[in-house]
Amino acid sequence: MVCSIRLQRMGVKNNPLYRIVVTDSRRAPSSGKIVEKIGVYDPSAKSMDYMFFQNSLNPQEKFKTCYVDIDRVKYWLSQGAQPSDHVMKLLSNMGLVPPNPQVIPKGWDPKVWDQSFRQAHLYWKRKSKIEEQL
């Protein structure tokens, strides 16, 4: 079976909660049929430290939490399951998989980028001088 590890959105409006699930990649993601639930990702969760030490932390600060069954993740990866991009980032942050290497676009030349950056900087510098004169 060709499987993928992806996020399944749960929760309510403006407060998402994601399940990390294994699905058959031949099925449409909107079908909701999963092979196995292997974790939970809550991007808007506050940590336990926030509950106990409210004065020491910024109340606007949020901490992302991710709970994963490590044995099942390793099993599904060994079976050839392909994680989605966001799940890959989560797993690499946890140290379960190596991070994806950064892909440099074809034909990318740092000299050209530096030159275009300088031109843009000069343009905005001139524009601000003209606005000051008005």
C-alpha cells in the first residue's frame, strides 16, 4: 500500500488542531479515511509553563506542541510512507528524520542577486530623498 503521512485538520474556526495521520495516498485527502492516527499537532497551544508562571511570560506568546508515537512513525517511514512537507518539518524538528536540504534554483547567481539588491536599495534611497524634498 502506498501511504503518506499528513496533517488532518480538526478543531474549530480560528483555533485549529491537527491530527498526524497515515493515509492511503491513492485516496482523496477530503475523504477523511485514515489508516492510523499517529499523533497530534496543536499550533496554538500554550505550554504548561504558561499556566503556572503567567507573570514571567508574555501573554501573547504561544507555544506549539506536537505529540507523536515515535515507534509508529519509524515503522511507517520504514514501510515507505512519504511525509508531507509540513510533517517533514515537524519530524525534522523532533530529530526523527534529517532535514531537507535547501534547493538552490537553477541559474541562481549570487552576483546577480547582489546587483539587483543594490539597485533596489538605491531606488528606495533616491525615492526617500525626493519625498523629503517635497
